Amino acid sequence: MSAKQITDLSQLCIHSITTKPWSIEEAAKNYSAEGVKGISVWRDALANRNIKQTGQLLRDIGLNIVSLCRGGFFPDKEKEKRKLAIEDNLKAIEEAAELGAPLIVLVCGADPSQSLNDSRKQIQEGIETILPNAAAAGIKLAIEPLHPMYADTRSAINTLTQANDMAAKINSSSVGVAVDVYHLWWDPFLEKEIIRCGENHHLFSFHICDWNSPTTDMLLDRGLMGDGCIPVNKIRSWVEATGFDGFYEVEIFSDKYWQQDQSQLLKKIIKAYKENS
Ligand code: ZN
């Protein structure tokens, strides 16, 4: 199965961190000028900003605000630190509401000084603690499974099966999952679990990029679609088969690309999106 070639940009969203050297205002202006329709905003891009006004600016320029990145990092052996994490997540919910973002992506966290199972329990507790505030604000929460190479400190949720299981256990229409091809492309159960997401109506986000081979950095060497070994088109076909009609979100952290001219990078992203996604 392969997905139909993309011919327009109506479903293209770019994460602000992809063009990190640009301020949020510059990113908005340049994305919009190239015909991009969506933006996912990283919280660091909102530092020293009036968040409400920034949200208005993004909408006025013609962008849909797709999500706020990110919440999470719930687990910690120390109770006091878990409390701080909850406070930060409640702040993220307020920020999302001010910005007008309908969804927060959760990078769930892990504490290497305790077992993965303990971290997972604390993740579930954390999500359940912030859930009433998120639901009251009309903000959805997407559990993003991260590649197992990040299981020590970034996330104890490493497969879509685990994310689906947790969303099913929490059982709220406000809690779903984010599928990021970078984290999940290798998983033999990916197609099956994407189908399961669709059946449970909790496939909230779809993130795309590529896995450079060989990769030179575990965090900051993501590739443009088509540069690496991820079958982005095939995975997109599975996502579309669920009825997903949201944005395809380009999320690339790359020291290499951040050093290049960002206007040229934006053109490369659009080309890769049309030709290799
Ligand atoms: Zn992602």
C-alpha cells in the first residue's frame, strides 16, 4: 500500500523548532508566505512573549495552531520533583489555552534511578492529575512514544502499543497518542497499532521527518523526508487508512539544518514534503 502523492500544502504543519534560528514571528511570516497552513509551537519560542497576542498573530497570518510542544516529564523518584512537573504541565495547559492550541504533546519522561514500570506508573498518575484541567480548558493531550534509545531519561513509553494501552487505561476523549515516524518506524507492530489508534479515535497527531543512516547524533540529526530509511509514505498510508485528516507535522531537530539558511531549508522541507512524504 502506498499513499497518494501530496500535491498541495493544505495539510502541512511545521514545528517551530524545525527552524529554531527564526523567532516565532519570523517563522510565522515565512511559513505563511510559502503556503504552509499549520504551525506547532514549542514553548521556548514563547519566552518573553504575550502568549495570547502571539496566538492571534499566528491566526491573523493564516496559520492553524496545531499543537503546543511540550508537556510531560512526569516521573521522578522524588515526590517533590513530581509535584514540580505537575505544576509545569498545568502551566503548559494555561499556555495552550492562551495561545489557542487545541493539543499538548506529551514527552512523558523517565527516571533512570527507578524501574521503567515505576516511571510508567508515575506517567499515568501525572496525566490523570492534569487531565481535569486539560478537559476543562478543551485541550487534548497526546502521549508521544519515543524511540527506546531515550528510555533512560526522556520517555518510558517507547512503543505505540504502550501508548495505546495507556490511553485505553486512562479512557478519556481528551487523551490520545502522537505518532512520530522517527520514534516508531522500526516497530513490527506499527501498522496494527495505528489501526488500533483509529478504532479508538485517539490518533491525535502525526509527526514526520527521516532517520539519517548512519545517524550522527541521537537527538539533533533528524533528516528531511527522503534523506534516510523511514518509509514515510507507507506509514502515512496507514495513518490515512484510519480516517485521519489532520496535519502532517514536520518536526526536525538538526544541528546541520539549523546552521543553514532557514529560507532555503523551508524550501527544502516543502519539496521533501511533496516528493517524499
Ligand atoms: Zn514528535
